[in-house]
Amino acid sequence: MAHDDTGHEEKMILAHDAVEGYRPVFYSAITVGVLYLALIFYKTL
């Protein structure tokens, strides 16, 4: 195994810089998807 005998392991941290404009595009895409799904459900009634 790749563990050391002290019982202490380093934690790996995965970090990145925020992408500008990602959040509004993400929320817009989710909103469009939900509205499209609602339209499909409405037309099947």
C-alpha cells in the first residue's frame, strides 16, 4: 500500500479560478430547459 506508517495523509485540493459569465449562462440554460419541459408536459395534457 502507499500509506505511510504515521497514519497522516495529505489531502489533495483541486482548485480553479472562477470563469467570468459562467453563472448567468448556467442559470439561463437551466431556466430554458425547465420551461421547455413544462411546455412538453402542458401539451401532453
